[in-house]
Amino acid sequence: MDDDIDFARLLASGIVSQLGEQGPDWEIGSVEHQEDDFSGTGDFSWSPTVRVEFRSISGEYESVGVYFVYNGVSLGDSVIATADGIQDHAVEMIPGAALPPCPGHHHPAVARVVDDVPKWVCMKDGAAHFSEDIVPGLQPGMTLAEYMRRHRVRTS
Ligand SMILES: [Zn+2]
């Protein structure tokens, strides 16, 4: 069971839709474990890193890759790191765009852990003005395996 692969795919496609209509026309390409040589001897093994590739549907934007690294400790922090990476790529491709938009403001929302849950929040007024779950249904303290188990029950 590659829970981390499935989670990374869900996470990435969720974030692409959260970026909104102004965002790049990305679709998810390959989602794979990153092969890594930890030993320095050419002895390759699987790392806990998943690489997600984004491809532009129109071809207007270049393909980019982001990483999802789950160390088993804090799923929230892992989600934030990936959200930051996707946001950085999006803003780089569409300079000046508020991605994702903060409703009623001209700036983007930022990814933060709020009450143990990863959210997009207003960069100026915080969750009091705007907050949206990055991973719908992710509860405080839930592990990746627990989340995927519940997700599969909900969607099967
Ligand atoms: Zn705001």
C-alpha cells in the first residue's frame, strides 16, 4: 500500500484547485517515490520522499515538480512544506497573481498550521479573516495512514 503516494496525489490536486482559476492550468503527471542514494556508494534505496509532477494542459507553462516528505511525526508540517512549494512555483509562473486568493484582499493566502490543522489563511489578519483546510477532513493528530483509511471508506 502506497499511502504516501495516494496522499501526495490527493494533496497536490487539491492545492491546484485551491489556487483558483487564476492559477496555472496544471494537471498532475507522475507521482513517484524519489529514488535516493543514501549511502554514497551507488546503492539506491527508497526514501520517504514523493515527487509530484505538474504538467500544463495547454503547454503554456513549464512542467514542475514538488516534493512531499512525510517523516511520520507531523503530517501538518509536511503538508505545509508541499503547499509552499506549489505556491512558489505558481507565483513564479504568474508573477503578481494572488495564488491562492485571499477573499476580499489583494494578497495571496499563506499555508500555516492552525490548531494542529494545515490551512490557507490570510497573511495579514490570519484565520480570523480567512481560513480554508488544505486537506479536507484532516483532523488534528491524524496520521497519513489514518487519513487514507478514512478517505478510502468515504470514497469506496
Ligand atoms: Zn487577507
